[in-house]
Amino acid sequence: METTKQTFKWLLIATLVVVISILHYSKIHGSMELHILHREMFFIPILLGSFWFGLRAGMATAAIVSLIYAPFIFYANDSAHSTVPAVITQILVFNLIAFGFGWLVERQRKQQAEVLAAENLAVLGRAAIAIGHEMKDLLRGLKGIAQKAEDQGCSGLAENFEDEMSRLEQVVKILSSFVTTETVQVFSRDMNEVIAEKLENYRKPASKIGVNLETSLDESGCPSRVDKNAIGWVLGEIIKNALEVSTKGQTIHLRSIRGGKYCTVEIVDEGPGIKPEHMSKLFKPFFTTKKMGAGLALAACRKMLRDMGGDIEVNSELGHGATFTLTIPREYSGKPLAADPVATVIRGEKVERLYRE
């Protein structure tokens, strides 16, 4: 259905260009007013192309119209409006209108997408509050049952309960990350130390499947202001995902690069890579390619980093692994958090806290 609509729109634009061109050239020796009217009608397909399909389509339509309009100078040299400067000026106007309108349309669409994404996260946050409370109550109940089973000597049952509770705790933690809080606890930490600490938790699982973990850490260190628990969790999730897609003999590389305002951490795997059609959906809540996945971990990673003033991106070539790049603020980054530590002290607030604007 959508393809049919797209085709119809393109056919309409093409038809308009053809009809207006015929009208334009059929009245070469007609009245000035009629000719100007036909010339201005060329803006209709240009504006439609920009509005329906964006900047590139608008510019392409303007280019076609310009090629059609340019030869007019050779047909009506006796007219004041067909001089070389007039024709060139008109062609420039065609393209400037297409560029300006197309750029505005794409900018508006991008802003609408950002607003929609923010609204979706807000809805998810409200749902997470309700679900999180229920799941925490369930966790307390399960722990009580597991304790009773252990007291009665049912070690196997207790172990199974422990595994299930770990999974449930993981889901609760992910859901909790979408709940908007008023403050974010941040402390000065060297990302090299955080990486080293987190890797120790994954060396044994990596060794079991024959995957190597290698690091290349910036020798000058990567001091950053981060929430220790949040950044540790994010690193753990990315490393865990890399292990899940790696096979025996492959290597996962972790690199830290010290920058001006940010510290960059890269986690590179040698797995199968990510399909191109999945790239734009990877950080959207509930999108997953795993059979038992919830599709929340990567979305939570991005939200946690953005709450600290950082971000996460991914680059991948199908069949050649993937690279997750974490951008972590070295100091107060300003957005979406308060940027000035001096002003924080003057306000009488603790330096180890960042407050949302």
C-alpha cells in the first residue's frame, strides 16, 4: 500500500513537470503575464517533491526542472525575461527553494521523530514504575521460598530458584533504568580502571568458550565523571553481547581513547556483524533479534549514557563484526545535566551530583 502511494506521488510530480513544460514552451510568443504564470507553476512539483520525499528528492526535481527551463533562452531572445541573467537567476531560485524547503522538511521530521522517541521513553518509564514495583514484590517472595527450600535441604531447588531470580533481577534493573530520576550520582573515575574491573567478571566465561579479551587503554588514563554502577552495567551489557556473538578463536577488543571533553571507549567484536536493516532499530525499546531477548538492554544503555551527558553508537559491516563506541563525559558536559561545578558549589549543592535542567 505504501509503495503504491509513493509511486502515485512520483507519477503526479512527473506529470506536473511534463504538463507545465508543454504549457511553458507552447506560449513562447504569448503574453508576458501568461508566460510568467507558467514559469512559476514549476514550483509546484519542486515543493511537492521536497514535502513528500525530502531534500534529495526536492533537489532532484529542481535539477530536472532547471534542465527543462534552461533551453528557453534560445527560443525567445526577444523577450526581456529570457536573457541569460534572467534564466540563470530563475534556475538558481528553483534550486534554492528546493534546498531550503527540503532542509526544513527533513529538520521538522527529525524533530518529530525525537519528540516521539522521548514520548515513548516517558511512557515506558511510567510502565516500568508499575511493573518494577510488582516484580520487586515477586522477587522478595521468591527469595523467601528459596530460603525455605535451602533450610529444608533442597539444594537443587534452591539453585534453580537462584538462577531464575538472577534473571528477574536483571529485568528489574533494565526496567528501572527507564524511570526518570531527579538526580544522577556521578563521581570521578578513570575509565581504564572501570574497564579492567569489569573485564575480570568476564574472563572466565570468555575462556570457557575460547574467546580472547584484549585491551588497548590510553596510557594517560581516561578520567571521567560517571555513575560508577551505571557505566559498569553498560560496559557489562556490551561485553556480554559481544561474547554471545563470538565463537572459539575470536577476539574482543576494548580500547579507551582520552579526548578533550570526552573519553571514548570502543568494544569491538569479530562476530557476524549486524544486518543493515537492523542498524537504525538497534537502540529502540523492545527491538531484538534474540529468541529469548526482551529488547531493552541496548535501549537502557543509551538512556543511561545520555543521562550522564554521553552517548553510544554502533558501526558494523555484515560478516565483519561490530564496534560499539561509548562517548563518556570527562567533566560536566552541560546537557542534559547542569554543566558548571563552580555554580553547583555556589548554590550549596554537592559536587558529586549532577542535576537535570
